[in-house]
Amino acid sequence: MLIHVIADEPAKISKIREMLEPRHTVSASLIDDAPKGVTAASLLVDADLRNVETIASIRLALPKVRGVGQRLFIVDRRARAAVVQAYSLGASSVIPTPLDARSLQQKLAMLYPTIANDTEDAGPPTVVSNAAAALASMFDAVLNGRQLDFAEAQIATSEVIDAVASNGLTTWLDNVRRYHEGTFQHCLLVTGVAVDFALSLGFHAGDVKRLGVAATLHDVGKAAIPLEILDKPGALAHGEMAIMQGHARLGYDALRGVGGVPDEVLDAVRHHHEFLDGTGYPDRLTAPDISDLVRVLTIADIFAALIEVRAYRPPMAREKAYSILQEMAGPKLEKALVTAFRDVALTR
């Protein structure tokens, strides 16, 4: 497979060559010298995405490489703005630093599972790319204190609804987990699961859309949570947990001044971690004060968190994830909804 590398330093190109050759054929260029007419299966970008001039140069260089199925960006996961910028530039996936040969080869193997049969991957489905780009735009707005574009969230959600309704939940889950990781992966999974749950329950189109938009936006407050807490592989300390739990309020605060956002969506963003027994956060609501939309979204959120792919553990089997929901049914989650969720969790 031919991989073209674009980097801002010759040393980065040399390092990537050592990791990929001779297993893959590598061509390379510096950002300002990207040749026209290059054709490659994948494009690998390693550059400082905090530098405005570098970003502008990357935008000019990307179209010069043709036939690309995957755009992979190597980014410092501690620099949230760099992750957001990568997706804004059209990244199919991001690879965290420090870069090592094993993680790079594993990522390529995940993206090209049929490479042994000379089958090239055409890249992530358009709807997945569009939804990730919309998330990147929303997170960037929150991160930089700008008002996010609610219409963009609605459009992205409508595309997800159409994709899940046409191709099924399993296809959506597989595509998202293959191309995305971290908070973006989680948000995309939650939206797909929530939409499919609504469809299985026979929700009217407007209610499906309302729940889907709430799912798309539910974790936007995480844009303001430090990445060392957000992506920490182990258990959070007490103080770290308090900061993490603040994302619900932060998301609510970011959205409540945005025109057109329904009250039900604002409620869901703030309260998707509330439990029927009052042990949730941020307001310790009990059953009488928790809306039906929040009850559905909470189940989708928990299930998606259990089955997502993380750097430090494989995804949990859907059967195991559903069994955990069953254990929570009654005291924390509405039992009837957990029962109704069974087909979504196991068969759809």
C-alpha cells in the first residue's frame, strides 16, 4: 500500500519511513513542497496544528494528493485544539503521540482489514466524516468561547438518522469505532444508539430528531475539560471526578444562549447523568423530575460508553454491556426502557 507522508520537519518523515518500510511503500514531502499529482491510498500528516501558517499550508497541500481513502493525522492528544483542528482539516482518524511503530501499524491494520487481498478502503462513509466534522466545529466553538452552530448539529443528526435507518445500528457502530476514538467516537456512538432506540420504540420523526440532536450535543461540555482528565486510562481521583462531572453544566451553559435549541435538548444535555434514585449529577434529580427523553438518552449513553474502543481496553461485548444495564434497572434506570432496549443492544 502506498502511503504519502506530509510533515513540517524532515526528521518526522525519516521516523515514519523507518516505522512503515518495507511493509508499505512510502512517498513523502514537506508541507510547503507537496507535489501535484501524487496518488496514494493513505495520507499521513505529522505537523504542528497549533501554528496558523502550518494549518494554512496543510489546507493547500491536501488536495495535491489524489486517490486518498484515509487522512491520518498524528497529533498531541494533550493539545485539544490540535485534535479539533485535525478533524476540521478532514482527518479520517487521529493517531496520538508519542508515535511508535506498533500503534501505527495497528491503526493501519484496523483501517485496512482486507489489505492482504489487495482491497483498498475507500475511507469513512461520508455521513461519519460529516458528523465528526460537525462535532469538531462545535467543540472548537466551545473551546474558543464562540457560539456553536445549532443548525450544523441538526443537519449532522439528520444524516445519522438516515444512515442508521437505512443500514442498521451495527454498521454504524462498526464504522464509527473503526475511524474514530475518544470523545468524538463516544458522541457518534451515543447518537447512533439513541436514534436506533427511538426508531425501535416507534417515536414520531420529530421526537427521533429531538433525541438525536440531544445525543449529538450531550457531551459538548467536554470541550472545556482538560484532556489529562478526559483521557485518563485509570480511575479518576476525587478532584478529577468533580471536574469531569462539570461537563454537564458546561455543555448546558454553552447551549442555553444559542437560538433555536429546544428546552428538552437543554434539559438532556444538563441531566443525562442523572439517575432515578437521586445518585446522579449535576442536580441529583429523582424520578419525578427526570424527563422521558433524558431516561432514553442515559441508557444510550451508558451502553455506548461500555462498547466503545479505548486505547487501554477493547470494546465490551454487547451482551455484557446489556447485562450491566439490567443490573442498573430499577434503582437507577427505568426498568421498562431497559427491557425495551434489549433488541437494540443485542440484535439490531
